[in-house]
Amino acid sequence: MMTLKLVYTTHTLLFTASLFPPFSIPLAKSEGVPMPGLAFSWLDNNDTFMAGDIATIKVKVLGNFEAHKYKYPFNPNITVSEKMGNSSYISGVSSHFDVDVDVDNWRISFVPIMVGLFNVLITDDHFKVLDSSLHFRVTPGRMYPSTAVVSWMGGVNKFVAGTKAAVVILPKDAFGNNISSTNEGSISYNFGLAASFTNGSVASLLNVCNKGWNELGYLSIEFIVATAGSLLLHVEEENQTLSGTPLPFKVNPGALDFSHCVTQWNTEMKFFQLFSVMDTFIHQRDQYGNLVPGLYAFDVEVIEKGTNLSMPISDLHFKEVEPGIQLFSFTLEEPGNFMLMISDKEQNNLLSNMPYDFTVYIGYCDGFNSIINGFGLNNSIAGEVARFSVFLKDAYLYPSPVELERLQVQIVRELDSHQVHPSIYPMENVNGSWSTGILNYGASSHIELASAPTVSSHNNSVENRKVKASSFNVVYKPEKSGIYKLSVFCGNIPLNGGRAFRKEVSAGDVNISLSGVTKFVPKVPKLIKNEIIVQLMDSFSNPVLAQQSRLKLEIGSINSSGFSTWMFVDNMDGSYSGLYLAKDVGTYEICASFDGKRFLPCPFGVNVYSREYFPKAYNDIIFVWEDESIAFDAVENDYFAGGNASIVDYSKPCHGSLLQYGRIFRYTPYKGFYGNDSFSYTVSDVNGNLASADVNISVLSVPPQFISIPRHLQVTEDIIGPRFGGFSGFEMIYSDFIENITVTLNARHGTVFLSPMLMQFWQPMWSELSIEKRDGKAKDLILVGRLEVINFALQSVQYLGNENFSGDDTIWVAAMNNNGVNDLDVPIFVEPINDPPFINVPAFIILAGKEKEEMLIFDRQKDKFDFTIGDPDLLNFPGNESQFLVMFSVEVNSGILSINLPAKLVSTTELKLKSSYQWQPLQTFVTISKHFMVKAKGIRFRGTINDCNDAMQQLSYHLFDFWLSDAFMHTLGCRKHWVEKLDHGNNGYQILSEVCYIANLNGAVARQYPSSKSIIFNHIEWWINDLILVTYCILVVETRLD
């Protein structure tokens, strides 16, 4: 069994499949080997192809191609309309690069399957090939009947019998491309039209006319509808049914045509019993014989023969028993011979089978009291004579004699309405008097059939028909097996209460001359069970069933020890299957017999060969994507002698087109189909032996594809976006609207979830959706549901970035079915906001030293506390850390601070001297080893976070005037436009009311420290005008006296 398997590896809305081998085997690389130039052109400069033809690109090597000296072989990829390799545009991509023979014959071939103008992109990274110079045009192929679409012209599918109807046909090729008159020219088609009822019975179409191409580019066919009813229109071409058929349509009856109206009675007899009711059915028809509903008016007249007098009808009744059939009835009150005249009331036109002659006789037969019995009502054998008796009784159970011709027996086979014509005999005693009693089958010797008159197809004289009796024998001989219905009428009176008798007629004994071997194979393999078919028939050619035990296969060859047979099997249609097996090669003579009697031909010869003599076809399994085409050699895995075989026959698949190119089949699924398809084929070897196999095709549905994604997504840091609803723009398509698909979403630097608001308002839709939130590193949001539900859910997608994250992020979306996955990245920008910086300091610090002695405030070697300065926004800052600048400020109420700063901070350093309350630029400084020392009551500069932390490690305090305690304040500025500004005045920030505030994002007071005076911090540059963090630390100084 051959299996072709596909793997779906597409990404980001593109179907990407490896057209050539996906991995190249590295070759031994020779250093310094120059790469040759490569040029591409169409073979014979032909750039226009018919869909299904082979397109060939010629590869020209410019320079020397030193075979086997390159690390990788030349192995280009072909991309058409952004789809690499086999796709919905091209199929069967192959290459011919024989480096050992002739590089002048290098070729790239493929089969274009979609109509249009396309560009070819040829790439090979190893040989630095990127060529997009080739274009090609594809025209439609020949019409493939089962892909052509037929529809009603103008969408009209309701007609009146006798009017003209029209269908239009959109021809398509085997790949689903539309065909126009420009492509086909004068090619004519022989479309076959037929109409049928839903039960399969045939309906009539008249004057079918092929009108050719119309102005809209369709082929049109006109015809006249004749048969009324709900019908189906079948359209075929080359024994293939066109797509869209059968087309349902409805035909209403035309106008009533009295000349086509007919009357019918329950019985063919023209004899009616006096005082009985004549029931006549009028079938109201139009000119095409369709029943016309409605209660139309007719003139009914009864005329007595001989006098031509019109007889009065006192109780004439009309009613519609079913649409188009009208029943009229009246009581027959006068005996005699009459004519019934039914005509049109307006024009006095008689109905088609008028006048109707009938006779009213005096009789008293009762349909319920009369008796019918005899073995002829029981099941019987074909060809055997069957008899039953009829005893006519009146309402009081007295015999009711009638003339022989007024008794009618109908024997009809249910299968095909085949009629058996019986012979009817009046019953008579041996002494010549008529029998008046019921026939006694227990004393049959006292009653016999004398030379009584009969009514049959061979004896129908007037004299015989007029014989009168009340008891009759009915004799008939059914020759065809089956189920029969028997009905008996006395004039127009149905006996047995109007119920028909049913009986089965079985086949008779087997007739050897009419039976025989109907099928055997003259050449068979050894050690394989082979079949022989025997048909058993009786003398009337009825199939004989259940006789398998009496059948036998006999071998007439000398070497019979190597021959085995099995019991026959009844096929339930008169045929029997027998099996035999020959163990040795040779010629055998075989006979089939029934109870020892041999059938002809006998003997018949069978030649037994070794199994290698016969071909063997193996079933194949093929996989293809729903929007692609695939070519395969079905015979490749088959066995046949002589090394040569040909495909002599194949069936058509139901859901795709199939083209044959010798031993190669090309299968293309119809648009929109996915699932399982199949076809069978038969091969013949050089000896004429045949073998058959099936090709099972699995058409894989392409994973869900995104046809729309949102663009330019933007949210704000630490805020769910969008605030209401979700991102609009996600939309997917998928072939199966019912199957559940899976969509997975996640973000690299955030979390994706669904808006709870939409989930609350659309409960019915959400009940069909399965949602799974997978925690961990991936943080996947998994949605499972059918396409409509998934598309609706995707309108509710929201995003929240990780804490303090800002900048560019990506939402990864993957749609999956059982056959593969489609994924893409959706960019999203997280707009930053300014988070406040932080300063980690203790509530107080105890320093020990002498007056005017320099004391290091933060000494990591001996201090247990942690002092750091930072900003949460630095982690996601898009630029270099050297560009993330803050303003660092520190000052004390009393004493002096000193810091050794790097020279790069000179331009931004400002001081607050002991005698001043204003910040002043640095006037003088001395740089030693790219550092400078500053001493002041307050010091501030603009620098990086690292500069601030380094400065604090070197911050020293100088005590004057023997103060026991002091306080210093840190202020740290943040970057511009990240949060709302705090209240400020005079274009600067001010801490008021002798209280220092530490502000957080929402403006609330986080901590308070007492302050002895107001502090003014003016606006400096763009990166400091939004937020200031102010922190106090109490310095407790313990002085030492020497």
C-alpha cells in the first residue's frame, strides 16, 4: 500500500511548504571556490500555459560550476504569490540538476493550476540567488464536466407545463478555473438533460435546445417543461454529472384540456348490477396529461340504446377525491343497455374515451356474503394449475345466479403488473343440473367438471358468455414466480368485501437445459480460491433458490489430488457461487452438476498459472490539502509481469477532479471539500490479465486562516487595554463551520484575556466556548469552539502588560485544527507612564566623630542598612542606561556635605552654600583623576541611577557648632510626561506648611517628616518637570572630646 503524507508547517498567514528537499546534505567545501552566476528563463521563451500543463524554467550557469566543491548543492526554492512550493497556485514542483552530466540541461518544472498572471521568485541562500524576473500567464484548461456549475437562469425554478425553462452553465476546468468563450472558442458541448421525480420515475422534457454562450459568459440551454410536479433536473456531459445537479424545480399543471381528460372505473367490466352505484373517476388533465386540481363542471348524460332516450339521473354527486381526480356517482335504477356521455359544459366536447357503453342487469349478488375458496388461493408452484371456486350469494345467503360473462377475475403480479388470464367454468352436477350448493371438497367425487361452457381467452363465444350460474370454478396457471393479487368481481360488485387475496408463486424444479455455468475465469493463479457462478432456472425461466446443497463441482483432470472445492453459496437471486483451489500449475477440466446431472458447458477448461504470472494491484492512500492538487503514480506499488502495464479503466471520484496522464493521476479536490474521497482503477499487463485496486484520498482541511488582524495596537502601561470591549479586527476563516478549533494567545511581556463585559451580555454564544487559562511562563489563553464563536470571542481580547513594562510587545496568536497550525505575531505598543523613583534609607543614622571631622554617612563595611536609589522605569527603558537621567539633590539644615563626583557631572552640578538659600551653578572646581570635590550645605546634579548610587557611597558630613542632630533631604526627579503633575507654583515645585511629603502615583501622602523651613526646587530641563520624590533622614551625631 502506497501512502503519501503531508505535514502542515505554515506561519504568519502564509502557506509555507518545502517544494524541494528541505534539508541539503553538506558537501566537502573547498576554500576559495568562486560561486557561479545563475540566470533563469522560460524554456523556448514560452511564458503562457494552460492550467494543468507543465511549465519549465531553464537554468543557465554563468561561469564555471565546480561540482562537488561547494558546501551545499544548488537547491532553489520557488515562490508564487508569497506561497513557497506546492500551493493553490502551482503543483508538482520538481527540479533536474545533474551536476555530473550537463549543467546546460538544468530545469525547474511545475504545473500551474490557477488562472492569472503571476510572478516567480527563485531563491537559494547558499548560492546567493534572489531572482524575481520571471512572469507567467495561466489560461483555463479544458472543461471538466463535474466541476461545471449549472443553475436556473435568473434563479427561476417554478414553471407551468408547456412553458419554456432555461438553465445556465458556468464551465470550469479540472482545477476549478472559470472558462469563457474566449478560451474555448467554437468548441461545442453535448449536454444531456433529463428530469425525474424524487422517487426516480422519469418526467418529460420537450424541445431541448443548446443556445451556446450568452452575453454574461454562460452556456445556456432551453427546453419546455411538460410533466407537472416537484421534479429534479439532471444535467450531464460525457456521462459526468455537472456540479449543482440535480436541480430541484416545480412544474404546475397547465390549463384544463377536455380532450385529454379520461374516465376510469374500479373494474374493466361494463356490467353493473341494478340498484348499485356507478362510481366514475374523471382524471382532469392538461394537454400534457398532467392532473389539473379543482372541481370543474362536466355534463353527464345517460342514453338508452335503441330508443336514444336520455335517462333521468336523480342522485348525481360530484366530489374531488384527490387533486385532479373527480368522482361522480349515481344509482342505476333501470335495467338495460345504455351509453354514458360526459362532455364539456361550455363547448359540449366529449371526453377522450366517451361514449361509454354499459349494461345494467337484474342481480342480487352481495359482495360480503358471496364465498371464494379453494387451494388455488394458496401458495403454489410456477407452471402448476391452480383452482378455486366462487359461490355467489345475495343478502339473504341464497344463490344469486349471473351470466358467465359478468364474473371477472383479476390475477396480477405485484412486481411488474404481469396478468394471468384464468378460465372460468360454471359448476354442474353429473346429471346435467346446475349445482346450487357450496362445493364440498371433502366429497369431491360427487361433483365434477363436465363439459361445461367456459370463459377464457380461447373460448369466448356469445353462447358461452350467456350461460347463467351462481357457482363457478376458476382455473389458471401462473408461470412466473412472485407475489400475486387476486380480485373477483360480480359485475361491478367486488367480492370478499373488496379485499384482494395475496399468494406467492414459487419457482418449479430445476431445468438442466435452461440452467448452467454463467461465469468462470479461464486463467487463474494457483493456491488461490477462484469463483464459479451457476444459474439455476426452472422450465419457465424463473430463478430457483435454496438449492446449494444439490450443486457440486467435479474435476475431470487426471491430477485431481491437487484440487479442492467448497460448497456452493446461495446468492438469493437464483445464482450460486462455488469456490475451488488448484495447488499445481496446469490445465484442468471442470464440470458443475445438479443432483449428478451436469450443466453445459461441460467440461470447461481452466488454466492454472503461478501467482507471478498475474498482476497484483495494491490499494493506495493519498493525502492532499483542500486547496491544492496532487499527482501520483497509482501503479508504482503494483506488481505485473513483464515490467509493463497500462491503466485500462478507472472510476470517477465523488468530490474532486481526476485527470490521467498515462500511469499518472492528478487529483484536485472540489473547492470547499475536505474529508475522504476514493476511486478505483484497473490495470492490464502484457498478457491481458487484469487487476484492480482502490485509491483512498484524505483531503485535509487547511488550519484556520486569519483574513484580518488589528493594526497599530496601543495601550498604556499598567492599564488594561482597551478599557471597554476588546481589540477589533481579528477574523478567521475555516472550511468546517461545525468542527471545534483551538486558538491560543499569549504576550511576551504581558497577559491576554477576554473582556468580562461582552461575556456577560452574550451568554448564549459564550456557552459554546471553552476557555482555558494556562499559568506559568507561557501564560496562554486557549479558546476552543466553532468558527463563529471563536471569531466573536476574538473581538473581546484585552491586554495588560507586566508591571512597569512599556515599549514594544507582541501578541502571539495560533489557530489549530487536527492537521496543523497557523500562527502570527500582532505588534502592540505599551505607552509608558512615569513611575516615581525610590530611595531606600533608614529613618535615622548615628554618626560618631569630632568637631570639623569628616564622617562618611553610608559606610557599607560597617553599616547594616541598605541604601539604594532606583527607578522602576529603568528596567524597560528603550534606550541606553546612560540616557536615563534623574536629578539627585541632598542638603542638610546644619553642617556641610561633601561628595567626590566624576568630571562628567560638572555641567549639571549646583550647590546651596551655607549662607544662601538659593541653588547656584558650580563656579570653581579642581579635577583630579577625572573627579572633583564639592562641599556645601546642599548639593544636586543630573546623572544616571548609577551616578546617584556612587555619589551616596561617598557622601560625607562635616559637623560644626557641636550640633547633636541634623537632617538631610533627598529629592529625586523623574522623566517627563509619565504621570500627572503635582501642584506647583512659580514654574517650580514647593513643599509647603513646614511639612515634607513623599508622593506616590495617586498623589496620596505616603510619609511625613517635620521640616524647619520651606524648600524651593525650581524646574530644570524636560526630564524633571513631572514628579519629585522627597525623603528625609535624621542624622544623630555623637561628638567625641579628646
